[in-house]
Amino acid sequence: MHQLTSRMPAWYQDLPEDRAIMKTLLPLFLSLVAIGSEATAQEAECARERAAMVVTIRGHARSYASVLGPRGMSERVMQAMGQTRRHLFISERSCSIAYADTPLSIGRGQTISQPFIVAFMTELAEVAPDHVVLEIGTGSGYQAAILAHLARKVCTIEIVPQLAEAAANTFRNLAYDNVSVRAGDGYAGWPECGPFDAIVVTAALGHAPPPLIEQLKVGGRLVMPMGSAYATQQLTVIEKIGPDKTTTREVGLVRFVPFTRSRE
């Protein structure tokens, strides 16, 4: 009668040191598994919150049928809103906070706009896949990220150096390789990046800066809140219809932080 035996390789020895290593590594491994599961659960929650945000935006759009038409927001803009992980552009990283239909403070007196307003301004800019877009007021980078899904290239300027640096790091970490960030006064625009097919200004000013109009291509649009600081402003669309000719229309009441200028 033959008996089967289980034999370990000749090189194997169950040493005390091995058991000690396993006791050390096992909790670490289990911790990594738990972290991975938690991250997956958070992403699933964020996806649900983001989908609910898109539904809310579509609902708001129906109130602006006179501006947007019966179709409301374009599918390109809605896809960009649905794909962009807004929670990665705020410090809390909370899904329930990030995707709520409300503006959020990002520190240093600046805010990240309400999701509907971000979508609305993007829609009004009529960004096409081959466009070069300028944004004034980078903030956390969320509006620029939305534009980056739609345009060939996005150039964005932020007056607060710390916010500009943080946004640039976020774009780099999330592989937004078609976004360029510059720290400085956005009033003069960014001629080296232009001319621009669209310009989006996310801070309020009583007039459209002439350098921005100059850097806008004929046929291009500038979308910005116009009015006094810390008061209700008019969201305004300026279309450049000739080298020295523009048309202006007001599309709704908004409230934005003031356009900050350099003191130099």
C-alpha cells in the first residue's frame, strides 16, 4: 500500500522570523484592503451624488428656456458635468457637500460656484472641441476642468498665488494636460495663450475689460457677471461680431465675488 505524503520544498523552513514578519504584514495587508473598500464605496457614493446633481441642473435649465431654448443644456455640457469629480476640487472631499447645488467657500475670500451656474456659463460660452478658452478666476480649478472636457486648450488665471498653485497641482494629479495655469491679474488677459474662442470670467466687474475683448476672436463669446461687488449682478454674454463691434445681452441675475486686481 502506497501512502501519499505532502512535503515542503527542501529550501523551505518555518522559521520564527518568518512568523514574526507575517504577523507584522497581515494587519497592514488587511488595512490596505479596508482602505481600498472604503475608497470604492466613496466613489460609488460620489457617482450617485453627481448623477443627482446633473438631474438638478437639468431641472433648473427648464426655468431658462427663453435663454437656452426648449432643449435646455447640451449633452456635451451635461456629460462634462457628469464626468468631472467636483469633490476633488474642494478641501473637504465630501460627496454630499461637493455635489449640493450651492456655492462653496474655498478659502481666501473665494468660492467655487453653484453647479448649475458652472453649467450655465459653460453652455453660454458655446465651447467647441477645437476651441481655445480663457478663464479668469481659477479658484479651485473646477470650472476650468469642465471647460477642459469640451475644448482643445484652456488657459486660466488666478490672482491668489496659493490657489493658482493648488489648482495646478490638482490638474497635474488628475492628468488634465490641456490646462495651463497662471498666477496674476486677469484683467489684462493672457495674449500669449490666445486669441480665444471663448472667455469665462468668474468674478464680478462693472465692465468688460478691454484687453479681454481684444483677445477674443471674431465670433467668440465672453461670459461674465457684470455689476457692483457684493451685490446682485447680471450674468452677461458679449459676442464679438466684428474686429471692433460687439453685442451684449443679459441672461439672469447672479451673485459673484468681486474681480480682484493686483495692487502693483
